[in-house]
Amino acid sequence: MSLGRLVVRIAPSFTLVGCALFTSLDGFSGGADVPDGGADVAPSDAGDDARPGQAADAAAEASVTFCASQPAASRCTSFDDDDLAKPFELAKSGSASLEYTTTDVVSAPRALVATIPESQSTATELNAGAFTRFSSEVTRTSVRFAFRLISAPATSVNALEIESTYFSAGSNEYQVNLSVERDGRLFVDEYSPSPSFFTHAEFGPLSPGWHVIELKVALEGSGVGTALVDVDGVSKGFPLTPVVNTASSASIHVGAPYIRGVHGVWSVALDDLVASATN
């Protein structure tokens, strides 16, 4: 079971592990509010007569299509253009890693891989992934992303968070998170430090391979809210008891935003990420 918590998230400098299958993150960071592009199909080669660089041009053109099809108010990336994660930022704890793969993607040419190393400490908190912050009044959030559980440890005290929606209103803090147990079961977690409470409600198992996951959260007033989770077109609603009715800011973190305690190595892949927040 996942432990509830709140983590101050600061984008540190990257410590990278390179290998033949991955592209280094050196020199890239997010944070701007201008959406980049993505593609929902891999570009095909034009044939033997294709001029040099034509495949790259096709990928660049296709990368515009995915994010251009999203609502104008949303923030979108498929990790494919020159700014990679933009307008999201990338953050990780020192011993975790973030890399780009070109061999395991939903929209070519790249996807983001977040890896959490083994921990033998009951107190150690680890994170790796993409995030964005909305600094205005928020009552509704939405995040949709392609996700694949690459590997899970044989043993783990807690589940791995793969998405965290974090609301803040003055001194009140509140989260709705998605977490995955090592057997692939997906859960919706609700957490607040004050008043202190934590819930862990099961959505169901994730089969191997890529999935499109969407989480919509609504703060409906008077301590009432709802979470709607959709996985590959299968939806399930969850009642919430938020400690805020309207947040002064909200942030969305995706990949491997949090795990604490004793566990082996976790690794997940992320592609085609879209997030929005409204009042």
C-alpha cells in the first residue's frame, strides 16, 4: 500500500546514465508555457528515392499534429521535438534516472523512461518524471498520458505513484494520485496531511504493454469531489473528500513521482502527455 505524503518538488540538475537505446537529456529542460508537438503514428519512409532527412522532416511535421489536436488551454508534449519535455519540466531525485528511448514509443521518435533504483531504507523517498504547475484558481484538472510499466520489483513495501495531482490553497494541501502495485494493479489514492487521511481504492489490473490513462479530478464544494479514471476507454468513478473546494494552485506530476520505503528497481515509460486545469 502506498504511503500518503507531500513532497516539495524542485527540478534539480540531471544526472544521466547513457546507453545505446537511449538519448541523453543533457541540455534540455522544460518550463515554458508554449506547447510542443507529438505524433500519434510513427512516420513511414517514403521509399528508396527519399531525400536524406526526409524521415526526420516527416517526424517533425507529425509531431505538430498530436498537440495541435488538443484543446488550446492544455499543455501537451510527446517528447519528440527539439525542446523534448516542453512545456513540462523534468525532475528527479539524485539516484533516480530520466532517459529518452527511441525503441519503445507510442508516437515516434521518442518516449520518456523514468527509473527508480533499489532502496533498502524505510525512509527514503524517490521520484523521477515530468511535471507542470497551474498558478490560478483551480476546481478541475485533467491529465492524459500513454504509460507502460517496463519493470516492477519482486518485492516492494509500497506501490509506485505514476501520477500525482497536487492541490494547494493557503496552508491546506491535498492530493489525488494514481499508483501501481508491483503486480500491475492500478489504484486511486487520496491524501491530505491536515486533516490527515489516506485512501487507496482499486481501479483494476493493467495488462502488459502500453495503455492510455486519463484522470479527471473535480472539487465540487463542501468537501465533495469526484475522480474519473479512464484506461483504454474503460472508465470508473471514485468519490472524493477533498480538504479544499478551490485550490489557489495545482501541479501535475507524471512518470514515477513518488515511492518510499524498501523496494527493488521500478521502471516506467511515458509518452503523449496532456494536462489542463480550470476553475
